[in-house]
Amino acid sequence: GVVKLTSRCPTWWGLTALTYHYESQCIPTPGAWLAHQLPVWLQKLSVVATYVIEVAVPVLFFAPLRRLRLFAFYCQVLLQVLIILTGNYNFFNALTIVLAFSLLDEEHVGRWLGRPRRKHGAAWPPSLGSVLAALLELSTYGLLLYWTVHYFSLEVNWDKKLLESKVAFTYHEFTMWLRTVTLPLVGVAFLSLSWEILVAMYRCACVRGCFWKLWATLQWAIMATATVGLFAVSLVPFTYIEHESNGKLWPGIHRMFGAVERFQVVNSYGLFRRMTGVGGRPEVILEGSYDGHSWTEIEFMYKPGNVSVAPAVVAPHQPRLDWQLWFAALGPHQSSPWFSALVLRLLQGQPDVIRLVQTDESRYPFHGRPPTFVRAQLYKYWFTAPDEGSPGPVPWWRRQHVQEFFPSVSLGDPALETLLSQHGLK
């Protein structure tokens, strides 16, 4: 949520990002087509909800109240499930859900499994602790709602029967707030971790038997050391969100992070921070020919191509080639050196590469013999509207030709040979 705002992308700040996201993401699903049809005011409200779940709700991971942690868990799961339904992001969302399961306890999971713990009847009058807990919980929900309404100017338009929203803070105000909360959040996380370590140590002391007590203490010492070390090195990529806070970290933590950085144990997250496809989704379409005059499109299994073919559902598998073609379409082919090698392998008819395009041989138009010529065109794609097109089934996409992406080449073509040599792929 923070990287979306620090990117200064006008669509994220204008709350219009989701009016482009569903059709412009790497590999949409049929659910993305449906979500794209939602009214603009609801799309903007969805961006507001995304900010709340990604920026504010994660603080509740460290809440002392169990019900607040459960609330944070279900918010995260809701967001991830909606992303799964509208986009193919391989294991990203499943991994987030798995991590969120650490917010649950045995009692709550037992309810899912139909084995709830026996609970005593509620005491009356309630204890002071339960009253304070209820007040804290209600105050948290109230503040969350108030801040959402205040900072996103939520207002009901009774005439149009919709809920209007807009960002009611500036970039400077946001960065100042970020500078204020980043290190205190580190402190909250450290206190939460310290509490868990102390509770675990107490449980070790409660184990019966001298041998088993020593064995439990040894396990605690190993796990606590590993956990504190992992927490420490994770502070470096976490504070990337605010560079001044990153500079205030103890130098020893930076040295620890530098020692393990190559293992990618901890990472920052900033993928897709700026919205692409604002003027239409750019898409590379490969074409093959035997005579250089009559061209046949080469359809891929997952990425958009034929406007009448429904978007694919492929997660948690990640079709690497289809993903890389999405990135390739965002710039000239020289920015994606591997593209020249792909063209070469298609001209050679290499089976391993063709299987990345189509596993069903009958759907690959040049399965009999490789094409003599290959080229690529750049198109802009948009989702269709439900009432768009001629009578009959509505196509999923509409497209418009933009320009040539890669020139027509054949085996031994000097242009192709030069590109391969330049990129060290000869």
C-alpha cells in the first residue's frame, strides 16, 4: 500500500487504478473481465479498501486483542481471494494467506474443524478487563472507519445514488506521516516479538523433568536466535519505504543484511507500483509466414491474443514466457534481449520452445514445419463491454494495431544475426 503512494502514480492517487488494472495486468482471469464492468465509483471505493487493508490493517497483526488479530486475518484473506479471482499471480496470494495463518490460534482453527473448546458461560457483571477489551476493540473499529472517511473524503451522493471518494491528503503529508510511524512500527514489532520469546521461555521453565526442561530450553534458544536474526535483517528492506528511517538503523544490522542478501532470505516489495496500460494494454503478437506475404498469428496458451478466447485461469502455475512477453510489450524489443532468441528458436522449430507456446501441437499453426519468416506486431487491447459488438457471443477483447514490434526475419537474416551477436546469444 505504501509503495503505491510513494510511486506518485496519478492513477493510485486519483483512486482510478482499478479502472485500468483488471485489463492491463499480466494474465487476467474471466473474473477480471467481470470486475472491469463495475461502475467507476465502486472501482474507486475498492482502491480505498485496498489502502485500508494494505496500510492500516497490518498494524493490527500486533494487536494485544485476539479479535482484532482475527479481523486483520480475514481482511487479508478477503483481499487475496479477490486478487486470485481476478488475476493469475501464481503463488503470491497463496503465500500471503499462508503467512496470515500465523494470526490464528488453536481455538479458532478448532471451530473450523468442528471441534470447539468447551467455553464457560459469560460472567455477569463482566469483569473490568473484558469491558476494557470491548471498548478498545470498538474504538479501533471506530477510528479505522473515521480515518477512512476523513482521509478519503467519503461522501454519499444522494442524487446519483453512489459513494464518492478522493484522496484528502498531499504527498508531502503522506511522506511526513511515513517518517513519523516507520520506526515506531519497528518498535511495536520488536515488543511483540519479545513478548512471544518471553512466553516461550516461560513455557520451557514449566516443562517437567530436568532433561526435558534442558531439551526444551535448547530448542527455545535455537529458534529465538534464528527468529531475532531474521527479524533484524528484515528491518533493512522494510525501512526502504522511508529512506531516512533506513539510515537510522544500527550499522550492524546493515552489515548483517549485506552478509545474507545474496540468499534472498528477506526482501522488500515494490512490484507493479505504477499502473501500466492506461491508454490500453500493450500486447506483442507474433506472426509466422512461409512466403513473407500471408501471415498467421501464433497464439499462446495464456496471454491475450485471439480476442474471442476467454482469459486463462492458470495460477498457481506461472507461465514464464507469457509473463515475460507482458514485460516486453512495455518497451522496445531491444529492452528484452531474449526476444531475439525466441524468434530464432521459432524459426528453427525447436520443440522445447514451441511447448512453451502451445503444449497442444494441433493448436500451433507451424507444427508441420517451422515458419520461414517470423515478425511481431504491437497492439493495444481493451476489455469489451457486455453490450459491445455484433449479435452473437460478445468477444472478450477489442484491439487496435499500433506499430511493428519486431521486423520480419528469417534464418541467417543479417538483422537477426546482428541482434543475437549484440546480446551475446549467437
